[in-house]
Amino acid sequence: MNPDIIGYIGGIFSSVSFLPQVIKIWKTKSAHDLSMPTLLLLTANVTLWLTYGISINNRPLWITNAIVLSMVLAMIYFKIRYKNNKL
């Protein structure tokens, strides 16, 4: 099997794994239970992996991390926007 195919499949799972959380925050208008330090560390982590993927020209790696970064940034946005909302 082509290693890129495994990378794309892993990338789909990695990317989709954050989608339920983003949707839940958007629907409930609450991100109270999310830890901002964790989100910031995750942002740094994903940004480094994205940079690495671009530097070695590994398309599955950088595409996955670009998608995950956008979802993590959405969660940070919602965390700030809905900071006073609690379920």
C-alpha cells in the first residue's frame, strides 16, 4: 500500500476527530469546559507539525494539520466569544 494513502486516511480521522467538538460548541454556545492552556499547546503542536509537513513536502501531513489548525483556532475563537456562557 502507498504510504501516502495511509497518511491521507490517518489525516481524515485526525481532522474529523475535532469536528464534533467544534459543532457542539457552536450549537450550545458554550466552551466553558475547554482548557485554554490545552488549546494553546495544541495550536503550537499543530503549527509545528504543519510547518514540518510543508518543509519536507509531505502533502498528507500538512493538509491534515492545516485542517486541524483551523478547527483548533475555531475552538479558541468560540472559547473567547462564549467565555461567559455555561451550560
